[in-house]
Amino acid sequence: MLLATAPRGNGANVLVLPGFMADDTSTAALRQFLRAIGHRPHGWGQGQNRGKMLAYLPRLIETIERLGTAQRRPIPLVGWSRGGVLAREIARERPELVSRVITMGSPVKGGVAATSIARMVERHTGLKAADLAKLQRERDARPITTPITAIYSKTDGVVAWQACIDDVSGNVEHVEVQSSHVGLGFNADVFAIVAKKLATK
């Protein structure tokens, strides 16, 4: 039913970013759905999403420049959890490359302290929660102008839903779904929202 009713894509590129400690296999179902409705989705191609997040930006920006050049227009980014935070930071750095950002259960305020995996993140990044929160505050001083759709769930279980509410960016829409954090990448309601937003001009 979802495949039959979802708005169709026009073969344009979409970059899909996985969450913390995940890789492209975690977003395979979402990318398969997007491909089935006419988009050209790409995994991030960086292996497991771990380590210092901002270190990924140069390589991802190169990828987005290449994909955007191929279709002669900016591309949308879809990010799950930490992948959504990365998508936002790419749009902050290079807004001319990104047409839209869609985040799924992404903690955009409060840092890792707003998640149940704070110690794991600290261990793999070498940064304390306070350091990460300070870095986020510093980056928020430069607003994101790209349209953002923030999908969140009050039954997430990993990321506090309040941390997904962006009260800094001016062009953001929040959409609530019923899902666990791990389930966001397989949820029909989430897929429908992503499809609708990718079809929005």
C-alpha cells in the first residue's frame, strides 16, 4: 500500500546517513524503498559511524559535491540518529549543496547526555558529554537555513524526544511518530514522511 501511494521521485540523488556505530546495512531497507518509488539513494560509504563526528564532514562534502554536480542541483540528506546530526552539520557548512535535511530520532540539543548511550559515545569519540554539548552550542551560533524535517518519537528509548526538538533553526518542521529508536529505519509512517518531504519543492 505504501509503495502504491507514496509520491514518486524523479531519479534524483539522495544521500542516506546511518546512526552511531551503524553502517550502510542499517539503512538498506529505507534506501530500497526510496529506490522503489523513483529516487536514486546512496549510502554514505564511510563504514561504521564512529569516532569524532566532524572528521567525516570533508569526505561527505566531497561526496555531496559529486552527486550534486552529476544532477546539476543540490541534493537532499536523510539521516538517522547521529546521521541526522551529521546531515545538519553538512547543511550548516555548505547550504548551497543541500536542498533539504530529514532527520530521524536525531539529538540536536543536549548532546549525548540526552541519550542512553552517552558513555559509549564518549568512549568511541574521546570527548566528554560536556565537551560535545559545548561544541554543539558553538556550532548553533551559525544557523542552518536549509529546510529541515525532524522526525521524532516519544517512545524512542535511546534518544530523549525533547532532544530532537530544534528550537534554534528557523526553517524546521517537527513530525511525531510512534516507534522505537531502532525501528525508525523500518517504520512505514517514517517512510511515508520521508517520501512526502522528498517530493516537496
